[in-house]
Amino acid sequence: MSSDFNAELHARPSIYFTGPALVEHAAVLWLGSVKQGDKRCVSGGPGEDSNVRTQVEYHTEFVTVTRVTRLEIEANEWPTSTLSLSDLSDLVGASSTQLICRIAMLVLGSPPSELGPTLSKFGFRDTAASWIGGGAAQVCSDFRVRDDQSSCILLFNNDLNAYRLGRMVRRVCEIETYRSMALLGLPEARRLAPLLGSYDRELVELANRHQTKTTSEHRTLLEDISRLSGQIISASAETRNRFGASSAYAKIVEERIHELRETHVPGFQRFGVFVARRFKPAVRTCEASALRLDQLSNATTHLIDLLQTRIQVEIEYQNAVQIRAMAERAATQVKIQRAVEGFSIIAISYYLLSLLKILYETGEHAGYHISPTVMLLSIPVVIGAVLITVLRVKHALSVPT
């Protein structure tokens, strides 16, 4: 495991060279399977001589091909490319690729005293130029894509040895590569722009409905908010990786520009400033789109929480009303029960007194004379006995077992 970590430090070495040379660099998206396997770096190529060196590097989602062709003498016109699009497919060895950027860098000797005529000779317009490496070299580019889909760069080597020259060339190539990879998020941001606007408007409408509609319509409102939340989450899931990669690539571009250690060339805009001024707004657009998605997702979640809280409060209120109604019904039942108890005492006493009356009349017919006073005295006695019996039964039922 530790050897794998250490190998990562040497996974993408620079190509060291001296003298005038044509450096061709291309980056392609890794869309299909790679025939050469999981190789980090492949150097050289079939039939290459000592003046030509090709290096293929496999990154996470793209592959870069760098070819250095040394020149015998400094060219007075732009050299013919030796790296065609068909060569890229063969070198990468992938079943499907997409060209992201292509750079042709002409490395010459010390910069001329008058830079303008040299730039015009090679067809540069509106050029950005900087001293790099603390004045050890000068880089120039107009950042225009030619007919062969390549962007041309001039690098004048003032005081760089082979190692520093290779690293400097690599930094310039990485700036263009990672800048192009970062800008892959810009089409996604532009595609999302009208959707984000519609999400904003719909969220405002739902928030207004939440304020004005009654809780009886909460089900429809909750369904609409959930649908909007699902759409936002889906859009965020589709673009999260792309926007995250754009942000990471943008940081690498800033680091590589800082490593150039640029200084000003009189009469020209600096190379890094040109890149930053036109590149950062696009990156910020991607970051703003990702931020808007997060804010919309949080807003819909918050709105759902508010609606659920409102529904919960309404449910608790309804429960309180039902409990109050149940308490009122229970109190009414207690009153009815007490009334029934009173009637039951009267009814039982009436039946007992009726029995006593029957016994009294039967005794009279049988020849036994019973004083009416006994009958009168038996009325309160019976009623009292019934009342005591009912109270004892009620007390027995109320005592817990």
C-alpha cells in the first residue's frame, strides 16, 4: 500500500528537453474502456526517434497526450503538426474519446527585443504575454483556436535548463487542460439557468399558498412541495459531480498560474491575468448554480417542515377539541347515571312497598288484622334500606381492588 502511495508522486513526470522544439499537447475525455489497462503514464511510441518523445497520462476522467519534437533550428514559420486526431485515438487506446483541448507550443530561444513583429510573423493577434519563472522565460498566446482545433503558444527560453523548461512547459499545458476541464460545467450551468428561475417562481407561489390556504388543503400543497423538492434534488444529483469537478479543476488552474511566477511584459496583458479574468466568471457561474440548487433544496425542505408543523398543530388542536368533547360527554353521563340511581331507588322502593301492601291485604283477608301504622312506618324503613344498599354497592364498586 505504501508503495502505491509513493508511486503516485512519480505518476506524471515532466518531459525534459533542451533547444528549440514543438510541444503538442492534447486532452481527451475518457468515455469508453481503455485497451491498455489502468496505466498512469506511458512514454514513447512506435517508430519514434531520439528527437521525438510522446507521453500518455491517464487521469480520473480524461487522458492527456504530450509529444515533444525537437527542431534542428529555430523555425521562422509554424512547424507542421505530427500529432493528428487519429494518432490520439491510437495512443490513448480508448474505444471512445472526446477532444477537450489541443495545444501547440513552439519553444524558441531568447525572446526578441521587439516582440510584436515575431508575434505577427506567427499569426498571433491580441496576444497576452508574461515573463515566467522569475524572468527565465517568456510565454505568449492569443488563446485562439485554429482550424486544426489547436491553440498556439510561443515560449521563449531565456535561462531555463532542461529540467526547469520541462516543468514550465508542463505547467502551461496543465493550465490549458484544467481550464478546459473546469469549463465543462458551464454548459450544465447554462442549461440549469431557466430551470432554476422556474424553481424560484414555483417556490414563491407555494410559499404564498402556504400562508393563505387553510389547513384543509394541506394534502395538495404538500404534494406540490414534495414534487418541487424532488425535481431540485434530481437536478442537484445530476450536476453535483460536474460542478464539484469544475471547482477542483479551477483551484488547480489558480495554483499553476501562481507557480509560473509571472512578471509584466510592457505593452501586453499578463498571461495569467488574461486566463483568470475570462475563466473565473465561468467558474463562479458554476459555483453560483450549485449554490442556488443547495439554497432551493434547503428552502423546500424548510417549507415542508413549516407545513408539517402547521399540520401537526392542527391535529393537536383537533385532538384537544375531541378530548374536551369526550370530557363533556363523560360529565353528562355521570349526571344521567346519578339521575338513574335516584329513579332506581324510587322504583325499587315502590316495588318493595307494593309487595308489602299485597302482604298486608292478604293478611286482612286471612283474618289477621295489621295496624295501618305499621304500613306507614314501613315506608321510610324500606326507602332507607334501599338507599343504604345502593350507597354500599356504589362504594364497593369505587374502591380499587
